[in-house]
Amino acid sequence: MLGEFWKDEAEKISSFSDKMNGLISCFDVPLHYNFFKASEEGASYDLRRILEGSFSEEKPMLSVSFVENHDTQQLQALESTVKDWFKPLAYAIILLSENACPCVFYPDLFGAEYTDTRDGEEIKIVMPAIQVLPALLKARQRFAYGEEIRYFDYPDCIAWVRKGNVEHSGCVTILSNNEEGFKEIELGQEYAETTFKDFLGQRDDEVITDKNGKAVFSVNACSVSVWVRSDG
């Protein structure tokens, strides 16, 4: 079962979950507000803290992550709209992280528009589809498996590795809320001299690991890249 207990503190959601004997999964409202704050603050937001205080960090098996919903969109009761530039980064986090059960908002995938009023004024709202979201969904299906190793070591550029499993090769996800960024990541000798490409097509370059499986993975400014084996 899935319930909505709209609180911005994970402890309160956790307490509610405990009273329900763990029978109800809950939306990760605190994580949504982290996304909202990050999109508002831009490069000054410390990405190392993006999961801090989230319900998914406290009870991952009972948490459902989301970026936006019908109440948080513009002119609605709980308006806290995540800015369009940050939505690809936010969706990468909920779709490709190990401890996340994601929920995708229909307009983010297909687009939508509507008219509503505020203070007697009629306002038209256009919600564009997120262009990389279909590719992120495919990346989740094909690559987001296995142990997660985080590289949350710099305030405006973070990354994490999914190690994969027998049937899936895993991936390296890297995102930046500022200028172009990079991470040196060691994947292990099983990935020695392996060529990687950006599955999202954000970058045209290829990355080749050394004999130890180490390489530098890059990301464009205010963007996300998902690096996967070229032969995968």
C-alpha cells in the first residue's frame, strides 16, 4: 500500500510508518523539498547534502521518491515547483540510485498545459516534457543494478557508481549544478581498458579506463551524464 503523509521531516513520516506497522509506503516529501531548494539556489546549493534528511535514507524499503506531483505544480495548494533545469538531475537521483523506489510525474514525461487563476487573474501554465527522461527510464531498466558507491565529495559535482550484476553492466552517474565537472573513479580491474559512452547523449566524447579500471568521467554544466560500457 502507498500513502501520502505530507510532512517535510523524515522523522515524522517514519513515526507514522511505525504506527502503521510498516504496512504503508510513503512519499519522500523531504527529498522533494531538497530538490525544490536545490533548483532555487542553483550553484550555491551543496549537492553533497541532496539526500540529507530524506525518508529514503531513513527507511528505503518504505520510501517512494518523486520530483513533482499535482499539488506541487504551479498555482496549486502545495506549490513548490522544481525548476526545469534541475529536473533531469533530480530524476537521475531517484531513478538510478540504489535506495529509491521512484514515481514519475506524467507531465514531466509527456508535457502538459492548463489555465488557472490567482488573485482573480487567469494564468496559463505550460509544463514541458523533460527531454532526457525517457533515456533515464531506459538507463534504470538496463543499467541501474548492483551495489552503489557514492562520490559525494564536492559541493557542485557528485557522482555514484552502480556496480551491476551478472546480467547488467552497471553505470556511472555524474551531475553538476554549476560549471562543467569531472570525477576520477576507479571501477576495478574487471573494467580495465574499457570504453564508456554517455547513454544520455549529453557528451560526444568517450572515456577509456586504464589497466586498473580507473578513468575520469565528465559532465556538462548544470547537467547529468550516465556513463555505460560502449558494448553494453
